[in-house]
Amino acid sequence: MERGAGLDEAGAPHPALVAGAGGRGTGRHRVNRFSLLVFAAGARVSAAGARVSAAGARVSGAVARVTDAALGPYQTAVIRIGFSATWLLFLLREFPHRQELYGPDGPWDWDLADQLVGSNGAFTVLLWSDGQGWFEAGYALAVVWSVLLLLGWRTRTMSVLFMVGVLSLQNRSVFMGDGGDNVLHLMSIYLVFTRCGQVWSLDARRARREQRARARGERPRDRVGPALWSVLGFLLLTATLAGRLDGDWFIPALLWAVWVVQALWWLVGRRARTPQPRILLDVVANVVHNGALLVIMAEACLIYATAGWYKIQGSRWQDGTAVHYPLHLEYFSPWPALGDLLTASGTLVMLVTYGTVAVQVAFPFTLFNRRVKNVFLVLMITEHAVIAVVLGLPFFSLAMIAADAVFLPTTFLRRLGNGSTRAYEWVRARGRWPRNRTGGPSAPGPRPADPEPRGGGRPATPMPGKALGPRT
């Protein structure tokens, strides 16, 4: 544009240009507002898409976490050890009184128990025969199965046999139990669905040895597992054909399902040419394990919530005097002087009464905060320890503490395991070393050389290109 163009004679801008500029200005504002609306809408869509993608990623991560691994290996190991130890101690404690509790000639004799089981269909092996030898064998096997589950030997099979022992004795005399027996009854069934032998078990040690053997190029073989599976399958088939499993369908179906799954697991591990079938079985086992662990946690929360809300409805719990009465009952007073000491202060009785209700009602809600949950967990474990001593209910308290252990932090359990391992190694080292005359442990001397090679053959020499593996 040339200089001076668009100006009138007076040197002012031409009116048409002014009008045009005003028109372009209005149009530009409209275009800018529309562009902003489009940009805002696009941003909202992008944000919504990002939120959906994040939610999908979280769901995918949760699914992968549930299917990729069995969660809570240390917690399930503590549950296994706790409940098997509780049942074992109970059986050993009541061994002198086993005839009165579960024997065929006890107060609740065989005929009365058979009539009750015939009406409700409960599972018990002790009613398959009224002989004294059958009862003694069943009681002894229950002790053995508890010990083997405690040690973690063939935990999948031992968890089933542990359940059989618990149900057989408890369903034989249903009026001999208390709240702890009910918890043990339920948890013995839940343990069958968990992979509770991943840590702190003989199975875990055997798995490590097999892994080292495979690393050396060996192929370990398991002869005990198939033999145990064959014997138990024969016994299960015999009991089924004899009509001993004609009661409620759940326990027989569970026994057969575990037996079939064990066979499938062994076949896949030995015969599958690709790793996909084993991966699929691992995924299914992890899902079942994690579901059972969730049920155990929900069961513990339900026990405390139910107990707490029922206590709130009681008048003695409302006025703060409920704890006073059981401490003065002869049946719950193994230490009368201790009970008198605790109830001497009315303020202490009121605080314990209200504190018990508050802890039991609030505990399920504390799971959303880890620190608060840990504090309440310590309070509940302390409460059960006091009940065990003051009220003389050790097995009830042990069962509840074992149920509470599912909420223990993994870090604490790992430290506990590492400390136990170091203590065991220290004791083992001191026991292995001979003591000198001063009373202190003497250093081990040099190991004497073998007079001849082990096995009476040639000395063990490594093959070319391979190192000599450690002796096991």
C-alpha cells in the first residue's frame, strides 16, 4: 500500500476502512470464543480419557497382582503355624481326658452322636466305627497331622488331613467346644484353599533344593507325593463305595476335588511339553489362594464386629461393669487373687469394659489406615493374652491370636523370621562346637580327610566344563 492511501482530504482514515476494521474485530472475538469452547471440550475429553486409562491401568494392575502371585505368603504361614499349634496343644492337653470328650463311651456316647450326625449330615470319621481302637487311631492321627502341618510337610495334603481331624473330633462331640473351636473349625476349611507352605516350611526347603538341583542340570524326582496320593485315593474311594460319605455333600466333594487337582498338577508338571498349562494352573491356584485369604480377613472382621455390636446392646456393657462378673466366676477364675486385684478399682473395670467394646467395633474400620490398624492389632493381641491368663482360656486366645495374625505387617514378619533363623544358626553352631575346659566354646578344628572316597569308588572329579556341585 502506498503512503497516504486510505486517507481522506483532511488526512483522517477512510470511513469504510474503519467500518471494516470494526467488523473484523467482532468476527475475531466470535472466532476466538468458539475456538476456546472447542479447546475446553477437547481438554475435558482428554482428561476423561486419561482418567479412564488410569482406571483401566489400576484394574489391570490389580488383576495382574491377584493372578501373578499368591499374596500374603508370610501371613498364611503364620496362620498355618498358629492354628496347627493351637489344635496340637489342645489335643496334647486333653489327652488324659480324650475318652470323656470324644470317646465312644463318654457322656455324649456313640449312639447319641450318631443320631445327631444322621440328622444334620455333619462329617466325622469317628462315627464310622464304635470300636475303641478306631477312636484311638483317629485321635493319634489328628495329632500327627497337626505336627506335619505345623512343620509344613506336604502342606496341601496335610491341610486336608488337618481339616479331617478337626471336623471329625469336633463334630463327634459338638457340645464340648467354645468360640475358639468355632474359629478353628472354619479356619481349618479355609486353609485347604491357601498356599500356606511358601515360606517357613519343609516344602519351601524342598523347593529350594530342587531348584538348585535343576540349576546343576539334574532332574529331581518325587516319589513320596505320588505314593501318598495313591494311598489316600484308595482310602477315599473305599469310603465312598462303603457309603461313609453320604452326609452333607460339601466335604466329600472338596476331598475329591483336591485329589483330582493334585493328580492334574503332577501330570502337567511331568508331561506338559510347553509351560502354558503350568502357568494356567498357577494362575488358578493364585486366584483361589487370594480369595481364601480375603475370606479369612473378612471372617476375622466379622467376628470382632459382631461381638462388639452385641456387647453394645447389653446393659452390663453399657454401664461399664461387664468385665467384673466373669472375673468372679469359679469356672473362669484360675487365679482368684488376680481377679480380685483387677476388680478392686471400679475405674479400671469401666475403662477395660468400654475399651473392649471400642476396639472390637472400630477394628474393621482401621484397616483403611495402616498405622492405626497396627495399634489396634497390638491392643487385641494383648487383650487375648490377658484373657488366656486371667480367665483361663488359653486355646480360645491362641485361636483368636492366630486369626489376628493375618493382619500383621509383612516387614515385621520378615524381621521375625530372620531373627529366628539367626538364633537357630547361633544355637546350632554352639551345640556343634565342643567345649574346652574353661567352659567356653572352642574353635572347630580342621576337618580330617576321608580315608577313602565315599561310595568306595573313584574320587569325585568334575566333568570337563562343569564344576563339582555341593554335597547335599
